[in-house]
Amino acid sequence: MKYLFRFIIFITILFYGCSRRFPEKINIARNSFVLLNQDSSNVNFPFDYKGKILVATFIYTNCPDICPMTTYNMQQVQKKLEQKNINNVQFAAISFDPIRDTPSILKDYASIRGMNLNNFSFLTGNKKSIYSLIKNFNFLVLPGDTTQVGTNPVYFFTHADKIYLIDQQGRIRNEYRGSKLDKNKLLSDIKYLED
Amino acid sequence: MILLFSMLTLFSIHSQKVTVRHAWLRPANKGMNSALYFEVRNNSEKPETLFNVTSNIAGMIQLHESYMEKGMMKMRMVPFIVIKPHSTFVFKEGSYHIMLILLKKDLKPGSKEIFFLHFKNENNLKVIAIVGKN
């Protein structure tokens, strides 16, 4: 009886510990959105990622400072996983500026950064789909500074700074600061989900 | 001879009131935006003010600051930067930067671009920045 009691306590602590590390934040798999990747191919987000771990973020390619930091941090994690032979992870950077960020712009953005697109996609889509998806993630984005260069209007966004870890069932399990990513924490969490 | 050259170089570096190092900028495609980062040192006894940066590679160049407020990343233009005497001011990622708007050419990693820093007291300073990987 004493041993059974200890066993129950142990199991309770174990499960409590697991749920504390990875509480299910949001199930984004309840809706799927048809997006376009950098090659103009359709992507059903997030259904097409089912069964894989997904590291996702929201960016816009006209962002001069923060979004490139987030993209680069994800690129670094992608490289680390490749070195560790961990293959069940996909990366997605979804544009919240779909009017300017066409597939070809996204492709150029990836190309000039020498990105490996084997398991990294840049996604765009129609504004309605993108903003419904953003709402599902509770990601905040607002119009920011606007200026005029000659006859060209230039605008920026005020936005959250997040990278999301999504499990194999399409549930957000953790969030990280995108531009100041704790890469070791993300890698450790990915490993935990993989196991 | 080498010693003499080294001494002259050292003298030249220290005689400059404002010096810049570690200048780099983000890769970006023509028509897009980028950012320039560097460390600027004021070696003089008086404060120095950086009020403009110019280059022919962008349609517009502004001194800018990225900052976080209530969980949101925001940007604002700053009219000038004061560098205290015998101090270094760092333009760095996620903070103060020189914003390059509407690039006139692709900025490919490894390539170099020329900028001119305009100060209140000192002469304009020519800076060569290298395009980084990110």
C-alpha cells in the first residue's frame, strides 16, 4: 500500500511536470487556410504539417530590423537540427503583409539570405486568410510608420515578436521571443516533443 | 621603418576625433529596405552629434530606433544621436540603426557599400560597410 501510494505520487508529479513544461496553448488545427509558398504552390496551413513539428513565425519582408533577426534565428536552429540529424521539423515564416509579399518577393528574400528551403517555407496568401490565421495565433500586428519616398508610399508595421512551437497535432505548445531567441531552449523543447 | 609606420598609423587613429568600426548592413533586394549598424567613437573632449547619414544606395536614409512597448516591436525616427565625450555609441540590431529605405540595388552578402556620416562638429566621415549574412 505504501509503495502504491509512492507510485501514485511519482506519476502525478511526472504528469504535472510534463504539462507544466508544455501546456497546450492553442489548437490551431481546427481551421486550415490555403496559403501560397515562395514557389506559388498551395499549402494547407496547418493541415499539411500534421505529423511534423513546426516552428512558425510571422514576418514582413520590408521590415529592416526585427523580422530579419527572427528569420536568421530560425535559420540557425534549422542548421543545428540538420547537424543533429533531426528531420521531423518544418519551419514556416508567414507574411502579415500579403499585398507586398508575393511569392516571388518571398523567394528573393530567402535567396539573398542563402536559405535552405528544403524544410523552410515562406508563406503568403489572401489578406482575409492571413488575418484569420494571425487571429488564431493571437499574434498582434498593427499599421505603423508611413512615409513617402518620391512618389512611392512606404509603410511599416508595429508587430509582436514571436516564434511558435507547434506539435505534431497542430497545437501551439510554446512561444519564444523571435528576435532574441533562446535557441538552446527551442532546441531542447523540439527534442522533448520529438521524444 | 615598420615601427615608424605603426607609430604614424596609431597617431592617425588617435588624432581622429570620431572613429567608426564594425560597420555592416543587412542583405536585401532592390526595392526593399535594409539597416546599417556600426560603433561610433567620440575621442574628443566635447559631445558630438550625428545628424545624418547619406549614401547613393537608398531612396531615403533615416536614423531610427527599434523598441519594444507592451509586447509590440515598434520603430521611430530619431532626429540625431549625441555621442558623449570619450564614449562609444553602438548602432545595433533591435535598437538604434540607420534605416535604408527603397534600396536602389541588391545588397548581397560580402559586398561593400559606402556611406557618409554627417556630424555637427567634425567633417563628414566616409564609412565602408560590409553586407552581412542576415
